[in-house]
Amino acid sequence: MDTLSVFTHPNQDGTFAVHYKWRQGEAKMPGRGGVVMVTLHQKHADDRSILAELGALHHLLCVEQVHGEKRLGNGITIEVSAGAIRKAVAKGALKQSDAGLTEKLHVALFSQFLATRFFEAQVVTAPAEKWTDEEVKISKDYAVNIDAPMTARLPSDLGDIIITRHALNRFVERFAAADEIKSGATLIDVPDFRWTRAWRTLGAILPKAEQVEIPTKERQRILKKYGPGVVALHHPDSQSIFIIKHDWYGLTMATAIRDSEYCKIVPKLPMYAGGRVVY
């Protein structure tokens, strides 16, 4: 198991220093390490140290990819110094209710990239006092300015789309683990690797999905449920329909639906049945 370890302390100027080290397996020396200096916008008033740590983790995993290019959370342990982060991505709670165990909504929002793209990673708490300085093979420091929540995104014709925890759960339920669910399993019973496979599958099919016009009757129902400005993307080969909406922090996938005779979003071709054409 490879390990990314971080611990955070505030600076007198209001910034945060997030120390990190990346170790592959049982290697005696971490492969990479250093400090991510985080400047957090003043509008984020609560739990600033936690948000700064999440911002540094996002930069290390999603931008610098210190763990490997295009790698996801499988085979990785992430040691954090804030217990609220571990609670926010508690897998059982994420599977059951699309939400972790933390009551801090801003922490849940900032940790969404861990709960989706890196779902399979093991997130554990390692208090800062247990941190040990070690010599590293490659030492590199970074500086990050954080305004809006950091997210994990996938490309599409509409632009890069944030995959919400709810949408990823629905995709696992209706596609990645559909056979298990049909056999009576719940998401709690589905192994964690299905979320990693779901993310990879979405990365392959979402760029090929095309926008479709939502019929008037169905649009009213969808607008009532997801709010104004929603659009639908359709991927015929996988029978996937993605409901996309605009949130204040970006374009997000609200849910994933399987195209079927019960789904009225994509127009169906007429069928011949009972001696007549049925639309």
C-alpha cells in the first residue's frame, strides 16, 4: 500500500503550511515530499485549517499527481491530520446516504474529490504530533490559492463536469454494479473497487455523450427536482443519461439514469406490436 501523509499548521500571516510526503510501499525513503503553502480566501471562515489541508491534498493528487499520472485511489492510504476529513469520506456512510459522517457541510463539499475520484483510497487520521521529518528523494514545495471548493472533473461536450457523490453512487447502482443490485445487494454490499471502475467508465463515455432535448412533460419534473438550467447528456452505447446542472462552484452531474422504456428523456423509435405501430 502506497501512502500520502500530510499535516497542517497555521502561519502567523494567515496562510497554512501543509507538509507532505509520498511513500511507495515499504520504501525506506519517501519518493517525494515538501510543503504546500495554502492561502485560503477569507470568505471561508470556519475550519480553515481543515479546508487548507483538503486544498493541499487536491493539489497533490489532482494537479501534481504525486501518486502517479491518471491513478485513482486504489492501493493508496491517505494520512490526514484532521479527523473531520476521515469522517467526511467514511465509505459506509457515503454508500448509504451519499454523505459522510461529518456534520460540517463545507468540509463535505471540499472533500468531494476524495469521495468520488479517490473513493477507494483508505483515509486515516494521523495527528500532527506523530509526524516525523524524513529525507526524501525529490523535495518540492508548492503555493496554492483557494477560493472555491476544489473538485474532481471529467471532460464533456459541455465542458469539464464535476461528478457529485450522489451521481457516482447512482452510476454504480445502475451500471457498474447493476447485476449485484438486481440480485438483491445494496450499495453497502458492493465492494469499493466498483467506484473506481465507475469513475474510469465515466471518464471514457462522458466525452462521447451528446446533449439531448428534454421533452416538455419530463422537463417539468426534472426542473422541479434539480432546479432551473438543467440539461441532459445521452450516451447510446451504454444507455446512460446524465442530468447536468450549474452550481455556484461549477458544472455538476446531478444524477445518472439508465435509458429504458420507463425513461421519457430520450425519444424512443416506434415499435411494431399488437398489429400496430407503438410510439
